[in-house]
Amino acid sequence: MIRSIVLGSGSYLPEKIVTNADLSATVDTSDEWIRTRTGICERRFAAEGEKTSDLAFRAARAALDAARIGAQDIDLIVCATTTPDETFPAVATMVQARLGMTRGAAFDVQAVCSGFVFALAVADNFIRTGTVKRALVIGADCMSRLMDWNDRTTCVLFGDGAGAVVLAADEGAGDSRDRGILATAIFSDGRMHDLLYVDGGPSSTGTTGHLRMQGKEVFRHAVNNIASSMEAAAKAAGVAISDVDWFVPHQANQRILDGIAKKLGIDEAKVVSTLALQGNTSAASVPLALTAAVADGRVKPGDLLLLEALGGGFAWGAALLRW
């Protein structure tokens, strides 16, 4: 059967580092308060004039370089983002133009923090059906642009960044020993809207709005829903959670990561965490963590990886792949 293998990954973080101490100068908070409740020490903010498409382009370029292919070898770009430069067109088309890609298609998906997992599922299905041979999947967000700086429980959580992977069609035997994406499991429940949303938009307020979150309720749903999606992806591929070499989660809150690990009996040493230095970068967090683990040598060829995320909507999901 056709599998979507990862040819390369790349990432980009803005240069501006914002520490907890920096935030405490303008927000009613402290380094200790943030660290003990979230595990976050610092995050990156996009510079004035730096847009989501800028971050996405840099990550895409890095992924293409790692894959050792050019933009003209790509048939499809799927970009997951909550913070597009403009209401339209899609960030993916802006990246397409800057890369010099003049063929194929490019579009965005919107599943908030789970966007990269959703985008990966979309691209994988295009490849499995034979519609495309190679796809560039991006997660990019400038979450700092959605913050209400008077909401101290929420504004300290988020940062900006982008990550990307290049997928390519490859022949597989059709079992869990194959290289590439073995299974994806994505879900949503629109009844949870009020727990995590942005209070603005073109057809409602005509403004961008600010992020609103009921943290305790989000935590409760995150642990249960993410764990169930991880189990669903593993079951679909015919593997046990204990067979997974590395867990690459959405970097939302260290307590959530710890809660999921405890619920599923996962060794915390197998959980890739970049949260302390990046914060919650929404759709970018999974590919940023993945690229970090590849770059430092933790992820090796043949390793089994389980990616997961949950975002507003609610939308959540997991993807199981062999590197």
C-alpha cells in the first residue's frame, strides 16, 4: 500500500525572547507563578511587521532543505494556522509564492492547536489516494497577536513559531513495520466552544478579538480526549502504546503532558517537551517539538512516534508514524 513517509522536517522561531520576568514587568504575574503552573520559562514573539507567513516560509524552507528537494517537487501545501496574515488568501498560498512553487495546490486548515495533526491527516489522505506524490505540511501561528494582556492566566501561556514536514509517497507492506504515517485519528466536538475560543471575527465583530479560555475545564478535557485519540491511532495501526519510542505532544501545559503520560502509563523520558523555552505555539508546537527531537538525535530511523494535540472547538487528534 502507499504510505506517506517523512523526508525532512524544519522549524523557525522568531528572534525575540520574552521571559517570565519580562512579562511580570507589565502583567500581574511572576516567574514562579508561571513556572509552577505551566512549566514555561520563556517564549518567542514575532517582531513588529513579522507575519505568520514569514514564520511559515522559513520553516517550509528548512524542511525542504532537510528533505533535499526543491519547491517544484511539491504537489501540495497544507498550512495549519489560527492567525493568518489576512482573512484571505490562505497563508499556504503566500508560502507557495515565496517558494517559487508554480504547480499543485495550497490551502489552509483551521483546527487551532490541533491544526498540524489535522493538516497531516489531510495530506496523508491525498497521498494515500494517489492524488499527490509529495506534500509540504506546515503549522504556523503568531499567538501573541491574539492575547488579552489583562488576562494573566492566559496571556502567559502562548508564543509564536512555525514547523513543517515534507511527506512523500512510498510503497509499504501494509503493516506496522512500514515507514511513514501508519494511522491518524481526528475528532471534534463543537459543544465545547465556550471553553476555548476567540471573541471576534469578520462576520461577528469585524475585529480580530482575543483568546478566551476556561483553563481548568480545558485541562480536564485535554487529558481524556488526547489520551483516547492516542489509543485510537495506535489501535488502528495495530500497535500498543508501550511499543511507541517517542511521544511528541502539543506543548500546551506541562501538567497536561504529565497527566496524559500518567493516564496511559508512558515513561516521561519518552515525552518530547519544548514547552519551557517555547510556550504554547498552537499549530506550530508539534512540528517544532518533532524537529527539535530529530535535530538532537533522539529520533532515529525506524523509531515509532505518536503525535497528539487538542485545540479550541474542541478539535483533537493523534498521528502514529514510523520515522
